[in-house]
Amino acid sequence: MTTLARRAQLTGLAMAVVGSIAFSGKAIIVKLAYRYGVDAVTLIMYRMLFALPFFLAMAWWASRGKAPLTRKDWLGVMGLGFCGYYLASFLDFLGLQYITASLERLILYLNPTIVLILGALLFKKKITRTQAIAMALSYGGVLLVFGHEVSFEGKNVLLGTSLVFASAVSYAIYLVYSGEMVKRLGSLRLVGLATSVACLFCIAQFALLMPMSAAMVAPEVIWLSILNATLCTAVPVVLVMMAIERIGASLAAQTGMIGPMSTIGMGVIFLGESLNLWIIGGTVLVLLGVYWVSRSKAS
């Protein structure tokens, strides 16, 4: 490997690591914002409001010189934006009211296993014995952390866990059905358009469900939302895409395994969440299972 190629690979790895950590910070910021008495509808509205200009710019940039979207394309973009970014994000925000950031990240990290299950249910794709064992490891890890939390926090943990798991399923549905549109529109254009649609859904939801007085929140909520929209949403999207260009999707995905660990670390530092053998053991099981599933799918 030449010096230039090695430098490009190291740069790509660094981008993937920073992007994964930045993505993981979303749960921390949401939990911090809830301390100021804001509700989920208002909080996600502010996050998407501040992120909308970035996603519109992404969609415009990726659409330059391309054919305009057909009516069928627009319907697909709206459906994917609703399922993959609006509904998944809203359910995640709701769930974070009841569970720790560490458990939330572990549940969301089950996404590859959910995609595998959906493939079996919807397209009759066979799940191998290796994949089944790997999934059992992952879900066993989540149950380990869930059991620890429910013993201390009570039944609300079940509600929060269910909401976040539904969020993971919603995003997995987006991944399953986005393949054909990615081929037709390109990943950057589809992400820019779908996320812009999701932002509009979140803003419309606030306008329909909440009085305008609900927009009067503590200044800290505004600043946390700006941070969430930029550092934990826009920046990692760019970093991960640039990383994929340099090191490939497979290695970038494996590097993303630092995400749950960084969430646990930030939860301990910024939220005062506990770090114990239950959480460590559950995290190890989830990471091993997801890594095993990813490797088996790649092979």
C-alpha cells in the first residue's frame, strides 16, 4: 500500500470513528434537553427545523444535472421519509423519556438483525444457523441490560424499550425498501430528499398538535437542538459518506461499532448513568452478535 493510499485509509477510519461518536451523541443531547421540561413533539420539531436547511442543500447538490423526479419517485421519497426518518426519529425521542441512553443505543444497534428478520418474513430469505445464533446473542445482550433497568426503574422501562424497538423496526423497513430507489436516485439524493420530507412532517406535527406557546422553551433547549441538528445529525452524515468513499461501506460499518460504547461513556460522564457488569456484558453480547450477522451477510 502506498503512502497516499495509507493516508487516505487512515483519514477514512478517523472520519468513520468521529461520525459514529457524533451520531451516538444524539441520545445524550435529547436526555439533557428533557431536563428542561420540553416534550418530545416540540423537541424533535426544533431538531428537524434546524437540520432542514442542511438537508435541502444536500438534496439540491445531489440533484444537479439529474432528471426530475416522477410522481412515483415523489411518492416513494415521501413514504421512505415518513417511515425511515420521521417515524423512527419520533418513536426514538418518545422512548428516550423512559430509558437510559445506553439501552437506547443497544436497541437501535440491533438494526441489522431486524433487517435480516424482515427479509425472511417479506421475501422468504433463509436465516442461517450462524445468523440465528448471532441474533440470539444480540437480543440476549439487550435483555440483560433491559432486565437490569426494569428492576430499578419499573414498568416505564418496558414502554421506553418498546418505543425505541419500534423505532428500530421503522428504520429497518426504510432500509429494506430503499434499495431500488437508491439505485435510481443515488444515496445522497435520496437521503437529502427523504430527510427533508421528514423535517416537514415533524414541523407539521408540531403545528397540528401543539399550541404556539409550546415553542417557548428554555434557551438551553434551543442550543441543544442546534447542537443535535448540526454536530449529531448533519456533520456525521457527511463524515460517514466521506469515510465510505475512502474505506468502503463494510469497514465503515464495522468502525461504527464504537457507537454503543461511546454512548455508554457519554451517558456516564454527562448524564450520570451507571456503568456496571450488566451493561458491559450486554454491550459485548450485542456487538458480537451484530458483528457476526454483518460478517455472515457480507460473505
